[in-house]
Amino acid sequence: MTLKERYKRFKAWQLNPFDWSFDESDRHHCENCGNDFSGNYCPHCSQKVGLNKISWKSVLQSTAEVWGMGNRSMLYSLWQLILRPGYFISDYINGKRQVSFPPVKMLVVMGVISVIIDNLFGMKKAATVKGDSSLVNQFFAWTKDSPGWGWLIMTCFFIIPTWCLFRYAPRNTKHTLPQDFFITVFMAVMVLIVDDLADFFGDYFYILLPLCYFYSYRQLFGYNFWGNFWRVAITLVSGFLLATLALTIAELLTTTPKSYADEFKAIGDLIFCSVVPILVGVYISKKTFKRREKKKETQNLEISDNDQTENNNQTENRTQES
């Protein structure tokens, strides 16, 4: 098998890795409720077929389930998230919930693992910021010593830019804010994975963060290379600016600044630099969406006209034959 054929098989697997087929003639008897059925799970009580007698393997599996290693394994979900992140997220937000370990639970477990790794291989405690440093500086100083939690908080500010800039995407068009919440949860898990890798192999692994967003969003939303590139760039930059804006406003509300004029000017600059690119991106995305929809309508009309013409020709041929 050539490398090109292997790549085609991998792409086909990325798009559809799950096989739900089963032999309907293969009947099973449920030991839990006594129902006879075909398939992999009992339709009455949902118990899985093929459960053996309790053994030491059952003990290990039950223990592993506490840490997400049982059905809908966390390791399996992480593997899917690494190899086909955008498609995997798309499957989940579009209703295929059984293919994934519960995402919020996965994020919590990964957060705990990240803290343990940070303490064992990274910085053992956050550095204290002395003097009258601003809240913004304190936050970014803290994120240097606790990058896992810092990135976790930072990803929350990507929800609004993602919803705005990718709302008119070719795939998952007009996704909702609740869907964006789960998109952000999955992306936060990927961020924590990169952070753990950076603890082991060095800070240069953080270069993977924008690449993860680019690769995942391209699979998830279906834009071409450049269309996806500039939208991801605006999403990341605007997210950072919105986080800084939130910290600046919090600092203004909790402290007495030396100059209110400077603070309000900084807030105005942050609003302009974060909001304006998003609004421009939304305008471009909406115009592109309308052109794409118009092109689809034109193609559908052409197909309908061709079908009508073919039907008319067939009718004329029948009339001539008769």
C-alpha cells in the first residue's frame, strides 16, 4: 500500500471512525431484565451484551472506570481528540454523545493531572508579585508559574470570538453559544495536553497551541486554509485582549488608580483592538456565506432545469415511439 493510499484511508477514518453495524439475526438474552434482543445493548435496560462472570478483570475495569478508563474511555477520547479533533468535536455537538467521555468531567480530570505534573516537573508554586503591580501583571505572572490553570481560564475568552467569526462557516453553520461552550471545553483539554508536554519537553512545545486551534477549527468548520488562518488568528488575539480587558476593568473596580484618564484610555484601546477585528470578520463571513448560499441555489436550479429537460426529452421520445 502506497503512502498516498494510507493517507486516504486515514482521512476516511477521520471522517467516519465508528462502525455501528450489527447482525440482526444474532439474538441475545439480557441477564439483567430477561429481554431477548438483537444488537450490542439491551433496548430495555441498556446493559451491554457479552458480560462475563465477575473476575479479577472485572475488578480492574471497575477501578479504572473511576478515572475514566472504562466505557467511553477517557484515553480513547483523548486519542480521538488528538488524531481527529475537529471531526470529534463536531460529532459530539451534533448529537453523537456516546462516542466521547463526558467533556466537562474529562476537563476536570485533565486539570487535576496537569496540576500534579506542574508540581512534579514544572514550577512547584506560583511566584508572588511584590509591590503595587497591577492586577493584569499579577495575573500574567501567575500564569507563568501555573500555565495549566492560566490557559484554562484564557480559553473561556475564546467563546465569543469563535461564535462570531465561525457562525457562517461551511460546516456547523450557525452553531450556538452552548455548543461553543463544549467546543471550548474540548479545546481546553487540548491546551492542557500541550501544557503537560511542555513540562516534560520544554516551553517550545507551546508553539503547538495555535497549530491545535488551526487544525481543529479547520476540521470543525470547513473553511479553506487562508479563510481558517485569519479567523483563528483574530480569535486568539481577540481572546487575549478580552482577557486583558476583563482584568483591567476588575482592577479599576477594586483599586483607586493614579489616573482614571489613563485607565479609561487603556480600556477604550482594548475594546477597539478586540471588538473591531471581530466585527470586520463577521461582516466578511456573512458576505461570504451569502455568496456561497447563492451559488448553491444557482447550482440546484441548474440541476432542476437539467432534470426537467431530461424528463421532457424522455416524454417526447415516448410520444414519438407510440
